Amino acid sequence: MAEQTVELQPGESKQVSFEATPHEAKTYQVSVDGLTGSFRAIAPVGVAVSGITVSPTTLTSARHEYETSLGLGFWGDPFTISITFKNPYDYDVWVRPDYAFGHLTGEPLGYVAGTLRGFVAEKLLYFRLLLSSAAIEGDYSSTTSWQKPWDPRGQNMGSNMQFVYDPDGVPRAGDERWLKIPAGGSITTIKEAHLASDLQVTALQCVLCGEIITGGVENHYESNHPGVEITCWSWGGYGGCYFTDGSGEAVTSVNVPAEGVVGAYDLCVVAQRAIYFVYDPGCGQTRVGGQIVTLNWRLEELDPVAAAVPDMISIT
């Protein structure tokens, strides 16, 4: 701010305002021309995740078949996730929300050098987004370490804006759908998704005792059913095990949860980008519709947002 001159009479006091950029939240002592005072720097309150719900909270590793216009599709259990973001600022903020099931590591949750620490997303629990429209139907999710349930046009379903425009109407961010949080308010995004279809694996089950066979079929029968003779064969990728007396198959193929799938999972919600606009006349230029447009609003980023809920769902 501009230089100030303050004159005081004996015993008189006045409130003086000034600009400062503190580097940490603590009490700072100030001395100007022999006059002393102090101020308390408070860490800014950023955009926050104020609510997370999942329904249902108990899901299975089952694999479901869906008939779509593109053919037969496979997904895991369906669920709905609801995320509420709160904006304490007196200006609009846009975020790009993402989420995943996994486990907290015990390390403080937050971003360090652009990397989320304190949470590990489980690779087997990628989300599947089921689209249903006149033009597109089916599963178009990506498979990255952080599952982004987007359709092939890059639109993050559940957000409310495909493009972000500054107050002058100039498009400044696009290609992915954004969630706009109004100044001083909150907004909830609801996404419908599915667990992955690969949470189950094929296993062999003994027809006599019903146990899942983890070792060889012949070893299982020798150890658990002595005296029962079976014959096993394989050729060209095919095979089978049968009772020698011709009474039928000794094992059947069943689907069981993959190793490590069953259990409780934490849920982490992140917004790796949180943006807003600052009025700065003539701060730059951009090309819109083949024409050069002068920018009067500077795009700024807030700190990334991350929040987690322990034991949010269980997989059975």
C-alpha cells in the first residue's frame, strides 16, 4: 500500500492498516519509528470437502453383465457417491474432483511437491462409469492409478460446467468438466459408478467337499479324499478332471474374490486443481474464435484439496 504518515497527540492512539506477506501463521511484532505493535497471521482457510457419502456402503466383488447398444458389457456392483465442496471465499472457485477407494498410510494427508501423500489407491478398485444416451452407451472409463470416470470426450460426469469463462465471457479452461463452487457457498456433485469387473477370478471347486482348490486337483483329492480315483488331462489350453469311474467332473469352475479384494476400504476425495480469477486489466492475450482477445482477469490456482474417510465401504 502507499506510504502513510500518522501524527499522534500525547496519549492518543489510532488504528493503522498495512500490507504484509507473512510466511507462516504466528504473531508478528512490528516497529515503525519507535512505535511498536503486533498482528496475528492466520493460515488461510481454503476450499474444503465438507461432506462425502457412498450408497450402498457394502459392495460385493460380483461381476454383472449389462446389455448395451455396443454389445455385452461387464461391471462390478453399482454405487452412488456424493461429494460436497465448500467455498469460504468471496469469489467463485472451480475444481476438478476425483476420488478413489484405497487405504490411508498413516502419513499426514496432503500434497507434497505436487504428489498426494498419505493415501494409496487400490488398483483393483477402479471405477466404471455407465453411460446411457442416444449416442453413447457403455463403459468408457480409463484405468490409471487415480480412476477418472470420464467419457471419451473428456467430460467429467457429475460436474456442472464443461468450460470455465472469466467474468468478461472469455473461455479460459476447458476439455474437462469443472465443478463451480459459488462464492461463500457450497455445492454437491453426485456420481453414479460401478466397481471394476475384475474383482473376481476363476477358481476350481471340489465337487465332493466344496473347498476352493488352491493347489493341484490331484493333490487335493489325495489329501482330502483318499481312495477316490480321478483322471486329469490338458491339451492345447484345454483340460479337465473327472472321476475315473465315469460318474462326472471332479471339479467345477467358480468365481471367487481376487486375492486382497475382500475387506474395508478408505475413500479419498481430491481436487488437484482449484482455480479462480483476479481482476488485472490487460494482463495478457488469448486467441478466441481466430481473434486475439485482451485478458482482464488473471487465472490463479489455490492449494489442492484432499479429504479421506476411513472404512467408508466394505467389499464382501
